[in-house]
Amino acid sequence: MAKEIKISASKRETSGSSAAQALRRTGFVPAVVYGGEKGARSIKINLHNFDLMLKHHSSENLIVDLDVDGEIIKALLREIQHEAVMGGVIHADFLEISMTKKMRVTIPIELKGEPVGVSQQSGTLEHLLRSIEVECLPGDLVDAFDVDVTEMALGKTLMIRDIVLDKKYTVLTAGDVAVATVVAPREEKVEEGAAAAAEAAATPEVIGKKKEEGAEGEAGKDAAKGGAKPGAKAGEKKEEKKPAAKK
């Protein structure tokens, strides 16, 4: 079950970036509540109290009771914006909900166990999809879905359609999306690639040698046709020796 907590808040009349900065300087976080019959409402929350709450609740789906000037609003903490450098909270979004109406949420996927493809076949487990989108009642929200991967062998891929959830969850993510896979060791792939590259690099040298040998053979044939002895250059005439003069 998702954790339910109470947050005290109050309405804010001003809006815009300059007003939000001024609000933060006074120790408050600007926030907005969406949904419901009243539409979007701007509120402010005590920054110190909000930070303490977040440190004790790490779930991505928090159902809270927003006490806005005495009015209790059941809401889902939808999004938190942080500073780019220091990481402090600068804004929060809430969605007003009904505990009897289903809603769409994204819930993390946690892989449990060591696959046989890793423990017995020296493979590597790759976690490809970190969350799944489902439709459920607010009261059925969980921090994460635990998925057992101990039976995954080398080369096996876990798809969304392979994950079995309770009937109270309607899976909205496409069934053919890969969640995790067990692949061969990366070291073997590198060695195979290096061997193939070495073989490819050696091939041109052999071909070049054959071409040189063939060229020399053709030159020898041409020389033989021209009457030249081996070693004589093509087109070079043989020098005739004149008989010695008689005394």
C-alpha cells in the first residue's frame, strides 16, 4: 500500500517566477493542486517540513492529505522539481484523487534474484525498463513491482507480457516491450571482434604478395618471348661478340 501522510498548506494569491522566488526566501515551497471540481489551485508548503517528509518517504507514488487552510484534499504527489545545482526543492505538483476511482500511475520495476544465465552461464543481466504504467485504485498503489528473474537463462529476454500482476492492476505499457535480458560476457565479444579485425588486416597483405609474384611471372614470359635471358630487361638487345682478328 502507498504511504499516506498529512501535509499542511495554505493558499497563495501571487504567481509567477519572481513571486515564487520571494516565497522560497521566506521558507516556503510553491505548489499546485490539479484536478477536482475546483480546478488548479496554487498553494504554499513549509519547506523544512516538506523536506523532512521526503527524507522519510522515498516512494514515487505518495498519497497525501493536503490540509489547505482547514480543507482536507486527498491528493497524489505527482512531481517535485529541484534546483539544477544545489538540488533543493523549488516546486511541487499534486493531483486531487478519489479513492474509489481508478487512475493511471507509473510504478518502478525491481528485479529480484540472480538469473541462472549469470550464476551458471557467465552471462550479464541488463535491466532495460525501469518502470511500468498501470491503472489501479489509489489504495492499491505500491512502491514497486518485484519481478523474479532467477529462471532467466543466457539469451533469455523478459517482456512486459511475461510479468504477472494481480487483476486489480491493468497494464498499460505495451506487452512487447523488453524489461530485462541476459547477454553473453562482453569480454568474449571483444576478443571475437579483435580476432576478426586481425584476420581482415592480414588478408590484403597476402593478396598483394600474390599480385607481385604474378607480375614478375608475366615479366619473365615477356622476356622469354623477346629472346631475353632471365634477368635481362625487356627490349634490351643481346650484344654480339665480334670474332678476333687473325694475325
